[in-house]
Amino acid sequence: MSAKAAREGKFSKELHATIEDLMTRYPQKKAALIPAMHLIQKEREGWFSRETIRDTAELFAVSDAHVQGVVGFYDMFHADPVGRHVVRLCKTLSCMLRGADALKDHICEKYDVEPGGTTDDGTFTFKRFECLGHCTTAPMMLVDEEKYEELTPSKIDAVLGGLS
Amino acid sequence: MISETRIMLEFADDPAQKTLETYRKNGGYQALEKALKEMKPGEVTEEVLKSGLRGRGGAGFPCGRKWQFVPKTDKPKYLAINADESEPGTCKDRQIMELDPHQLIEGALLTCYAIGAETAYIYVRGEYPHSIGALENAIEEARAAGIVGKKILGTKFRCDVWVHSGAGAYICGEETALLTSLEGNRGYPRLRPPFPAVEGLWGCPTVINNVETIACVTHIIKRGGDWFAGLGCEGSTGTRLFCVSGHVQKPGVYEFECGKFTLRELLEDFCGGTLSGRPIKGVMPGGSSMPVLLPEELDCQFDIDSVAKTGSSLGSGAIMVFDDSVSILDAALNVAEFYSHESCGQCTPCREGSDWVRKILKKFKDGNGTQRDWDVLWSVTDNMDGTTICALAEALVWPTQSYLKKYEAEFKAAMKSEAGATA
Ligand SMILES: Cc1cc2nc3c(=O)[nH]c(=O)nc-3n(C[C@H](O)[C@H](O)[C@H](O)COP(=O)(O)O)c2cc1C
Ligand code: SF4
Ligand code: FES
């Protein structure tokens, strides 16, 4: 969507229609908030600016503070700008046992990025995440919506090196 | 020799099982047809009671009994299926949703029929886009075929099934947090009573069950409660999905009848022992929130009641194994980091306590732990136990105290000798 439309507090027509449809699934439309916020975040460059928070609140007839609170509570919503991709590397026990910490060091060194940070060229934001539910094929990471299991440094490089 | 008994995973290796056509060819939606055309709702519940099915989400509550708590009222009733699957080590519900999603949808419809609900929400953790996609496709196919929606299979029964995505918060797997989250809020647990079966979503009666529990319902109605009760052992009937992870040769998600093997047989015979060939140092038998078992404690039969007798729990069916190359200080800190990050912050003992435990364990790991820290670890965890709204606090206390108790020597050896204050 264009920056102008975003400034005017409008979501794209398609997104509007999808959210309206989501709202019909519940007796109270507020229940569609979190599923809708995934779509909103995607349309608004991957994060919730003050403006996006205001637009979301307006659409759902809740306070800005409510939306802000939801953004802060859930790890998948971002309160700050992110890179073009989000890389989530699991840090929890099964992945730790299978070498996830060394993989973290590898990513930090090779791509010059800290956990929570974004590469200088804006390609990806790197996050350590708690258990991502692929413990039997640990260690694992999610890149946007794609999953990569039984990771090794070379597997990681094949994926991250191909991001644009 | 242990072998799998595959019921929920019977067709999991066939990629076409995801489609309605193949699911039906393999006997799918026969249970629903039978229930809607030949059984009263109460008879569905009776069959589930007879099966002995206990919840697969961690607490092992008898499923049919929970359904019976739903009061007779004119209010709408809801089914909320817990697919938040975030307990470390657990990745079984994903197999059902991604490999054979229709059995979950069929179970959802059967459960709604039994409890008098017309809407089911499947609350899937946001980090599971593949599960969400597989379920949405399956629901769409079922809706187009007259299996979800109005006049299901030509009967008067109507029921909608919706996928609802979470957004990354472990606490939303706790049943009351799941409800507050589903209503569009931060996922804060609520005090009970009222129990969700009486007052849940939008103040209406709501049954909350785990994905695997609901998948079992499909097979129970298809083949009978007596058949299910004949599998496994008393107290742990049917089959269960187990996720074995960590330092084993053959990690994976497997389906077994409980009570037919010991944990040692599972790990040594079935999973090929440790990856490195080194001795096992510890096993978390039911997710990271349960007390650890030492190598000499692995000879218990593997079912809910036998594992409970060891002082631990079968929990969510996630078995995490570590060999003797692992420092218990690292493992304990990793677990504490998880629960302190996931504490929702409502209760002071949990919010402050989990943070405190994490900081002290970090001190131990860095070689700066003291006798005083050791004492504080015990008193802080004692004070967290049973003083909070939900069981997340205990989910940190139980494993942590088990590490302190069972590997005391390792903590003591890592301690600094001079006395020092903490925090
Ligand atoms: C902190 C915490 C996290 C939980 N996480 C989950 C979860 O991810 N999935 C789940 O099914 N149950 C989870 N539970 C258990 C649920 O509260 C609830 O008991 C369960 O969903 C009921 O379903 P069942 O009776 O079919 O097992 C959790 C409980 C607690 C205290
Ligand atoms: S025990 Fe912890 S997670 Fe549970 S409600 Fe209290 S603060 Fe939140
Ligand atoms: S511990 Fe990493 S996916 Fe579960």
C-alpha cells in the first residue's frame, strides 16, 4: 500500500474486506484483533508504528493503549521497524542440546548482527525465540513463514545467503 | 521390543491424507455420520467416558467428565481447541494438524455435538503457519462438502469450525489465558472458579481440550469406547503421541500404547540410546515443566500413574534427554530463562520470582554462586509454589527444585567459597 494511504489511516481494500470477514466469525468483533494484526503488520512493513496502532484501534473500536498492549505482549508483533525478513532461531532446551548457541554465534559473526538487531543492509532482523515446536528436528529456525530444521552452519548460510 | 501402535498417525505417511477424498476413503467422517444419525449427544459423551480418555494437554483430566460440567442453559456454548503447543519439547499436535487435519475437524464436530455447541475455535500458536494453512484448507474442503456449516451431512446439526491464530506467547496455552487471548486481549490467565466449562468465552460455557484429545474422540466414536479402553493400560488408555528430543540417536514423534514399556526401553531400545554413546545424565519425561529423572529412575512403566509415582509427570508427552556432557547449570538456566520470559507478570511471586531464579542461576553458571544464593533459590521457589493465579509459576519451580535436589553436588562444586549477598 502507498505511504499516502497509510498516512490517511486506511488499510487496503482487500485487507479491509478480509478483516471484516474475520470479524463475522465471533460474536464480538474484538476477537478478530490478533488474527487481523498479523495481516495488518504484513501490510505495514512488518511493524506497528504509532499510526498503525491508531488505525488498528479505530477499526476495532478499542483504545490505542489496548492495541499497544497487545503489540507489547506478543512476541510476533513488532513495536520497532524490522528488516525485510525476520529470522527466528530457537533457543530452548532441545535446540540448545543440539547446538543452537553455536549457531547463534555463527549468525552473529558472519552477518554482523546481534539478537534483536537488523543487518546493516536491512535484509533481516535476527531474533532468538523460545521453543518453536520442532524439538525432534532441532535445532530449528523460522525465516518469515518458512521453517528450517536440523540446522548446521552451512544450511543456515544457504538460506540466509539467499535472502534479498 | 517396543513397537508403535498407530491410530492417530496411521495414515500420516501418505501426503494425500490431508485431502478430504483420501481421508474419507480411509474411513474418515464415518464417526460423524454415525453420531449424527444414530446417537444422541449424551451417548457420544457416554462413549468418551467409557473410553477412559484423559486430556493430552498436560494435566490428564478425564475428558468426558469435563464435558459433563457444561451446564444446561440457553446460552451459546463453545469448544476451544488448544493448539498453542508451546511447552518446550512438545511438537505432537503439529503432526495431527499438518499430516491428518480432518481427524481434528471431525473430532471438533463430534465434541460440539456432544456438548451442544455450534462453534469451535482452534487456537493455533502464531509460529505454526503450516498448521494454520493445513487446517484452513481442510476446513474449506469440509465446508464445501457440507461437513462444516449448516445441515451437516444432511442432518439438522449445524456447526462452524474456525482457525484462530495466536501471536507468540507461551502463556496462551494455559486454558484461561487462551480464552482472554481469543477474545482479543493480552493473554492473562484468570482465577478459577468460575471454570471455563461454566463461564468461558464471552461468559458462556466453553470446553477447552488439547488437539490430541479431540483427535482421539474421532477414533473413539468410530471404533467404540471399549476398543479404546482396551488399548494401553488402566489410567492411560488408548495411544499417545510422544516427542523424544535432545541427545538420542532417533529423535521423533512416536505413537505408543502406554504402560507397555519402561522409559529406559523407550530410550535405549527404541531410540537407540544417546547420540554420543555417553551415559544419560537426565531425562525430562513430560516437557520442561516437570521434574527431571536421573538415569537410575528410568525403569518405571511409562504411563500417567506410574510416572506420577516417581514424583514427576508424563505432562505433555515430551521427553527431553541429555547426556553427561551437559552442565546442569546450563540446562537449569535455559529452563529458567524460558519461564521468566513467558511469565505474564500478573502475580508478583511469579514475575519477580522467575526473574530472581534466572539471575541467580546465571550467577551459578558464571561461577559466582554462593551458599546464600543457594538458600535464596530454595526460598524463592518455595514461595512461588501455590501462590499464583496459574500453574506457570510451578512450571518453573518443579524442574528447578528437581535440579537443585538431584544435582546438588554439581551446584555446590560450582559455588564460590566466600559468602556474598545476592541481587
Ligand atoms: C503455563 C501452562 C501452559 C499450558 N500450555 C498448554 C499447551 O500449549 N497446550 C495444551 O493443550 N495445554 C496446555 N496447558 C494445559 C491447559 O491449561 C489445559 O489443561 C488443557 O488444554 C486442557 O486440555 P486437555 O484436558 O484435553 O488436556 C498449559 C497449562 C499451563 C499451566
Ligand atoms: S502465575 Fe505467572 S504466568 Fe500465571 S498468571 Fe501469575 S504471573 Fe501470569
Ligand atoms: S526447543 Fe527448539 S523447537 Fe522446541
